[in-house]
Amino acid sequence: MAASTAQVPQGSGQPDKNANGTPDTSNDDKDWPGKMTASYQDATSPEAVTGRDIMRSEHLLEDLADGITDSLKLPYDIPLIGKQCDTANAYWSPDDKSITICYEDAADALDIYTKAGDDNPRASAVNSEIATFYHETGHMVIDLYDLPATGKEEDVADQLAAYILLAPGPDGKIDPESVQAVKDFAREFKGYSDQKGGEIDEGQLSDVHSLDLARMYNLECWVYGADPVGNADLVKNGSLPEDRADGCEDEYNKLSSSWDTLLGPYLK
Ligand SMILES: [Zn+2]
């Protein structure tokens, strides 16, 4: 097919750097030039220094960026930025086409898992930032590829995080460390709920994000649904109510096959 007639995602609005026709969805368009590139900005506040230390010592952003570069076609370079924001946050910027993970987000996670009594709260904090990154990747792919998404995009982004982390490897098994990352991410929302004193106000009910505990139960449901035998502990220990658990395998399979379809054209 001539480049000029290649299908172009509507609204991508990006320059055709590799001159093979603007980034398109055809299966043979393998030479998109984009990479994800990690960088760490300065940190001065105590929280930011703590968060930056957690991320840097694990080479977290470098590894996450390399994983995306290896697996997703990107139409142009996408910065992954660690920085001090003076608030705990992480976000995809549709204007800058970049993902930012605030150092304070990792510091806040460390605080949450320390209060939860974790043996290794730092490892849990790293896990939660891994899952947070894939949540932001969810916003990224919806924007970059103009993917259809109805319903709350924040829930869809949580689904992509679960989909990536719970996908079986070549041996058909789900990586136990990735399962733990989703479980830790789920527990982080319990921490957020506790930070708000368990109160639910109008602001939370009307927010673009679902309620903290609803997000926790969703993530637990998908972990359980991806492997009901291996993750039976979530139901046995009372974390995930049985009424919800009954439908989780179907829920996860639907989520997983939908993302297979949506991302298929963009996988390397
Ligand atoms: Zn989000």
C-alpha cells in the first residue's frame, strides 16, 4: 500500500519522522522510530529525595522504559520523567506526550506500606510504582493510538496495568513478582482510603477516579481472575468477597482479550 494511503490514527497529529507514511496501524509498519527514554530530575525536599532514591537505586524508570521500547511501536520518542512535584502524583501528559512519575508518589507509597506493617515496605513501594507506571501507560496508549474507550478512562488504565502485569510468559505462567506488584498496588488504595479517614465525600463520588476501595477490589478481582487457583488466598483470607470473586475469571478474560485486540497492531 502506498504510504499516502496508509491508515492514520485520527488526531495523532505527529510528524512522520521515518517518512514511511504517518504512523499507521498496519501490521507491516515495523519501523516506527520511537523509544521511551528515562530521566531523573533533581530532588530537594526530603520526600522527593526519598522517592528518587527508591526509584534510582532500582533503575526503575530505565527498566520500565526499556520494556516499553522493546514491546510497543512508538511513533516518536516518549520521555519517562522522574521529578519532584511537591505532591504525590503520576500522569500522562497529552500535550507533552510524556509520562511523569513524581518522586513523592514513591515516598507516599513507602509511608503507606510502612504503616501497613510490611516486612519490606520499600519493595512494596517499588511494586506500586511499577503498577502506577503501567496505569499511566494505559492513558498513553489510549491517546497515542486513539483507542476506543468507553466508561471511566481511569478504570481502563487500571485494567491495562493488570493486563500487562498478569499476562502469562512464554511458559504459560504468570510471573509471581508481577502478581505481587498488582496485589501491592491494590493495597495502596486501602492506604489512600485510610489517609482520608475512610470518609467518602461528594468530591470522591464525582471524581474521574473510582473510589479507592472500589479500585482495590477491581485489582484483586483481576489478580484472582487471571489465576483463581494460584491466587485463591485473596478469597480465603477475606480480601476479596466471594460474591465478586465468582465472576472474576470471566471479567479478567474479557479484559484480557479486549486488550489483545486493541493493542495487537501496535505490538513489536
Ligand atoms: Zn490515571
